Amino acid sequence: MTKEFSSIVELKSIREQKSRLSEREQELSSPILTDFTLIPEVYEWFRDILSGADCPPNPESVTQRKKFKSLTAKGLEFGENQVSPNNPKETQPLYYVVKFDELLNAIAS
């Protein structure tokens, strides 16, 4: 009987941990950019960054955009490259919420 009770207590504890982790995951994965009016400004920053590249960029080109599917070594300070479980070659940047303000300051300066 005591063993069953301790198993129930352990199960309850695990469920509470899962609930807290789920809430935290939701908090961290919520969109950082909620003001969609900023998208044109962020896009201009992107174009400014590309203009400093060695070769002339064409941001309108699909092949040009595909080159920026993952974070560079310097960008890994602000997030990580998430690998698709369906295709290991497919990645996308996943930015850290706590580092986003720092990222915007780095881009703006």
C-alpha cells in the first residue's frame, strides 16, 4: 500500500513538472515580434546587412533567401539552428526570447 501511495505521489510530481515545462515552452516559443508594422523596418535592416556582403545580393531572389536558413557562428549567441525531424538538411533559426533586445541593438548599430 505504501509503495502504491509513493507511486501516486511521484506521478503527481511528474505531472506538475510537465505542466510547468509546458507553460515555459509556450512562453519561450511565443512570437517575439507581435507588432507586424515593424516588419518593413526589420526587412530594411536585413537588406542593409546584405548590402555589406562581398557579392551583390538580390533579396527578392528565392535562392538568396535560402542561404539564410540558419544562424552563423556569430548569430548563435542569439539563438540556435533548429533541425527539422523530417529532413535533417532543413534548419531554421530559433531565437532566444531573453536575447532578442540585444539582437535588435546589434542589428541597429
